[in-house]
Amino acid sequence: MEEAFAQLDKLREKLPSMKLEENLERGAAIIALAATPVLFYYFFPRLYALVWLYSRRSYIVRHSRRGE
């Protein structure tokens, strides 16, 4: 019993730092989830356009002068 109480006292001393660490982890997760739509909205069109351009860079465009 004395060993259990000694361990309990040690855990009580660590409790504030454990709670702070847990709250920081939760805050970081919430911020990451909240930032995801904004980052997607900003970066996805640019990435899509870049991939589209690179996939079609070998295309050859020919111009005809029928209207002149």
C-alpha cells in the first residue's frame, strides 16, 4: 500500500504537466483540422493547374490560316 501511495504522489506531481501536454496536443490537432480546408482551397487549384500543364507540355499546337 505504501508503494502505491508513493507512486500516486509522484503522479499527482506530474499531473499539471501531463494535462498541459494533452491540451497542447489537442490544440494542435484542432488547428490542423481547421486549417485543412483553407490550405486545400488555396493550394489545390495551383497544384491542379501545374499538373495539367506538365502533363500536356509535349502537345504540339498547329495554327491554320483559313480565315485570312
